[in-house]
Amino acid sequence: MSQILSIARPDSVRSVRLDTDRGTFAAFTAAPPAPRGTALLVPGFNGSKEDFLPLLPGLAEAGYRVVAIDQRGQYETGPASTAPSYAPEDLASDVIALAGMLGPVHLVGHSYGGLVSRLAVLNSPCDDSTWASLTLLNFGPAAVSESTRERLRLLLDALRTTPVPDLWPFLRPEDGGVPEEVLSFLSDRWARNAPEALRLAAEQMITEPDRSEALRGCGIPLSVVFGTPEETWPERAAAAMARELGARYTEIPGGGHSPNVYEPEAVIKALTSFWDA
């Protein structure tokens, strides 16, 4: 689960709705007067655009227009369109549609958002008219670690019999230092998850194959940014993936699974130095 310390939205960040031929997506955006590029940020499992709030002002100050979305089935995007499908391939098609409207984009996928972003690149023409680059943020080459697979199996069992909102007491952060307004937001965000989106995402993270060879063949600039310590994907697996991809690898000690929240300045530096290059 993504982690958040504050839901305060800086004045430079606007809330928008993005209309595409795939549906309408809730987003945050920030931009300098004359951007030198555009970045599209895709959140992970049970995540949302709020996960990227610590990054948006700094990325805009560095000269980039940034757009962070709620994926289909998440928080304020909801189903996005009539008769929605929440399969990873369909979420990837959403990202392709958004990139087609905004592009070319520096695509950044966090955790499960990395899985979806990788699929988006693989399922579209690998050219610089759509993708300026791809960064995988705390994402590994294939299925999640065994301990995480076990937790996801427990969640899948619970989803068969229990409404999503009723599962919140079992997922509520135990840290007593989390502000009450953040806890309220997290509870509301969890309750708005589409059950089918949660189920399909969990199943995919348990079974995802290694697609590194195909991704390397796309020829777009690649980077891996990885906060540690991390339990969802082993650090050594992410580092090995970066080597196989020929990607820039940046480790962020103390970032944990959400370095965008715990070490945002380090993530901003890693992203902008990669994009600038």
C-alpha cells in the first residue's frame, strides 16, 4: 500500500479532469511558464495522485510540466467510462491514451503503476512521439516477493466475502503519528477502490512474468529508482533488472517503498537529472 504523510495541496498544484477516448481521469498538474518536457506519473496498488504531491512542485520548478493521475478504479477517477475493464492491459491502454494527449511524456510508474507503465510502453509503438523515457519507481522485474504474495493472497480471500470498505480496519496504519486528516483520507480512498481493480491487480502482481528482454528492445531511455529498505520487490532483483535493461539505477536509502513520500528531494534529483540527460 502506498504511504502518505500529508494531503496538503501546494498552491502551484491544480486539480483537473483529463478527457480521453478511454474515459475521464482525475489528475493533479503543475507546470512552469515554459516547460521543457512533460512527465506522466502513475500510482501503484491502492494508490492515487496524492502519492506524488511531494514531487510535483519541485519537478515543475525544475522546468517540467507534471501530471499525476488516479488510475481507472482508483479514488476520484472511479470507473472512468461505461462498462470499464480493470485488466492490466486496459489500464495500460489508459496510459497510452493519456500519453497520446500529453506526449511525448517522461513516464513514471510507482510499484504496480510500474507494471502498468511497462505494459503501456510494450503495447505501443516504441518511438519518441509518445515516450520520452520510462522510469520504474520501486518496481521489480517480475512477481512480488513471497511475503508480499502471501499478503495479497490473504486480501484476495477476503475480497471474495467482504466489501472493500469493511476491510479498512485490517489495513489501517498502526503508526499513531499519522495525522487524523490523513487517516480519514486513506480510509476514504480505500473505500473507493473498485473491488475488481483490486482483485486483478493483486493477481497480476502474484503472477507477473519478467518482461525485461522485451522492454530493453524498445530502445527508449530507461531508469530505475528504488527506495530502500523494501519488501515488495527485493533490492537485488531491481538492481539486476536495471543492469539487464541498460537502465540508469538510483538507490534511495531511507525511501522505503514510497521514496516519493519519504525522500522526495532525492527522487526529484534522480528524475530530473535523468530527464535532463
